[in-house]
Amino acid sequence: MPNHPIETLMKTAMESIKEMVDVNTVVGDPVETPDGMVIVPVSRVSCGFAAGGGEYDTGVSEGPGGLPFGGGSGAGVSVQPVGFLVVGHNQVRLLPVDSNAAVDRLIDLAPQVLSQIQSMVMQRQNTATVRVTES
């Protein structure tokens, strides 16, 4: 028994979607910077698909293929950047591309800032100790 026309319609549409969306769309090709860091783009991919059709009676007697068929299909794909994976210098970081990027960057930098503040305080204490012993 031959395939129904809606099956052919859906198969063609799904193959087209498969060609558009692959793993390289979600996780992009890595790019190496001159300083040895590797940057990998990451995206969110959403897709939707619909197909439909029906046979209709034209008032003419059926032929060998049955009633005439009318149908259609549609698809949509949305690719939205999420961020970048930055790999190098013994660490892996995700740099997001949303409105909270500044907050995330501050959270990433907090340990480094605290370390610098601590070293400045220690340096001042050592300088104060040297001044007291010189007097």
C-alpha cells in the first residue's frame, strides 16, 4: 500500500528541520585566542513543526488513487545565544549573554578582589610594624 500524502509531507518537512539544526548550532565551533584560551559559543535552539491536510470530495467519482488530497506544513526555528565557554589557564568559565552578565562578572571577580584587598591590608600592617620598630 503506498504512503499517504501526509506521510510524505511530514517526512520532507522533518528532514528539512534536521538539516537546519545540528549539534554545531547548539555548541558552536571552538575558537582559539592568541594567548591560548579556547572560546566555545553556546546557543539555545527551539523549533516547532505543524502539518495537516485532508481529502476532499469534488463531486466527481473516485479514481484509482482515491479522493484528491490538499495539505501543507510549516516549521520555525529560533536560535538564541546563551553564552560562551571560556577554557584556559586551568579554569573553565561560562560568560552569559543575558542582562545579568554584569552581576555574574562581579561574582566571578569577587575572590580576586578580596585577595587583593587582603594583600593590601597585610602590606599596610607590615609597613606600620616597620615604622614602630624604627622609632
